[in-house]
Amino acid sequence: MLHVLSHTSHLTIPHLKKSSTFANMKVLVTGGTGYIGSHTVVELQQKGFEVVIADNLVNSYRETVDRIAKITGKCPAFEHIDLTDKHLVDQIFAKYSDIQHIIHFAALKAVGESVQQPLKYYHNNINALINILESMRKYAVKNLVFSSSCTVYGQPDVLPVTETSPIQPALSPYGHTKQICEEIITNTTAISNFNAVLLRYFNPVGAHPSALIGEFPIGAPNNLMPCITQSAIGKRPELKVFGNDYNTPDGTAIRDYIHVVDLAQSHVAALERFIGEQNTKKLEIYNIGTGNGFSVLEIIHSFEKVSGKKLNYQIVERRAGDIEKIWADTSLANRELQWKAQSGIDEMMASAWRWEQALSAPNVLR
């Protein structure tokens, strides 16, 4: 497990001025010790929000809370909780009765695993959301930001995808749970007085510039980036590239990769839209990406360039549940949320590599 923080003490953490505007606003962040959740908690605290994290630690570490505190100078409240337990969720809302906003990340997210264990994904991802919504209604919490995914589009017929692109049949149970959750929120907002923003993420990569938090999967990683960095550092003997016979320029799958800090900042922008009463509908949907598609081989080459490491990769068969290519039209989010991704692909690769190197320091225990 991850315990010692001192190995990063030499790093300079950028000082961001805190805003007092949001000092009395409390946000419940489910899954807040996870990869995207932890970066979002950092951004929220640096804006002055009060944060409560609820997480079952199935795919994350309790020590992440300490790392968030090291970055921001403030420790968020933390509750170790299984969100599929309705009674426990209700207790959290009762304990923190001044919660005003919810950002709901908590979900199982591995596409391949969802194909092998569909019931696990349907049980966890859908029941957790229902419990959150029921407690929101009971305790009159009005604003929800939901962590959705570009997987709801399936394999789109037209690229780039916009928020009005058809929702295609899901190619994995994970993607299907996101579709179902979106439908649940849509139906609930139609008969309730609360607001919701659905953020459809594309592919988050990279790590915080402090190298104190980043993507650190428990067990074998399912996402491309930790597979790349772990191969480069010597934790994995080789990198597997799933398929080179797709209808793309180099045969490998194409995705819209976004720096995790840029992604985290989109959640703050969504909350600020609620707070400023700028939302024009009770339910709003935004694509969160860069608008650029990169193939797996292009990502590999970018990483090799910024790291100076030659990757040992092998082409293997396609992986069940993967789509061929997708990237976003982000113009709606750019305009309405006043948000835009800032980091280029080389910067994403460099930050991921710094994080992997920090993890491999001798005094970091696992």
C-alpha cells in the first residue's frame, strides 16, 4: 500500500490563490480518493469549497486523503462507506446536513472486467446512484454533477461526437451502466426540483504536477497509461496493444485523451454554473475532452519522446468491449461552462511519467 509522503518533499507545488467565495459551500464527492475524484477534490479545495469524501476504497487508497492535504494545506473530511448500502448513505447525509452539492464519481470502471462480471457492475454502479438520489431528495440537496463517459455513445457513426449524437448500443456492461444511470438522472430531474450536469468524459491521463496524486490502480491496470508507465519503469515485462487491424491510419484504436487536471477543473466549472444560476435547463450534458483523437501508437511514441524510454510493446488481439475510434466536439462545454482543456499530449505523458517515477522511490511502500 501507499504510505510514505516524504519522497515528494523536494517538489515545488504550484501555489493557487484560494477563493473565499465558496468557503461556506460543502460538496460531497463520492469516489473522492480515486484517480479523477482526488484531482477534483484538490481543485475544489483550492477554490475554497468544503469537501466531504465518501469512498469504499475498493480501487483507491486511504492515504490519498493525506496527499490531498499535502497539496492543498487542508484535509478533506473522509467517510469509508459502501454506497450500495442505503442506510449508510442516509447516515452520511444526516451527518453532513449542510451538503449543498454532490459530485458522484463512485463506480466500477474497467471495461474488460465488466464484460466478465456484469452483475457486479450493474449492482454497484446503479444501486449507488439510486441511493444518492434518494438521499438528495430526502435532505433537499439540489445540485448533482454526474461522472459519465463517452462510452454511452458506443461506436459513433459520425465523428466528432456531439452531445446530441445518437446513443448507440453499449459495447460493455460498464458502458451500459453509464447509459442507465444517465436515464435514471434524466427521469428523476424531470419530476424533481434539483439540477444535474452529466459530464461525459473522454480518456483521462496524466497526474497532478506535484506528483503526489495520479493514477494508481490496485492490481493489474486496465487503462493504457498505467500500462505504459509501468512497462517503462520495469514493473511489467511488456506493453500489450490490443489490435492493429482497426479502420484507423495506423490500425490501432483512437481516443480523445485529456489531462486529468483539466478534467477535474470541468467539475468546478459545473458547480460554478449551478451557483451562479447560469444553467438554462434542469439537466445539462457536456462532452469533456480535447477534441483531438490520438491512436495508441501515437500515445506510445509521445511517451517515448518525453521520457526517453523505449517501450517494449506487443500487438495482441482486440479486447472485448473496446470501440474503434472516438473523439469529442467540446464546443458546448467550452462555451457554456467557460472551460477548455489546456494540456497537450506531450504534457500529459510527461506528468504521468513523473508520477510513476515518484511511486517507484525507495521509501514508498505498497
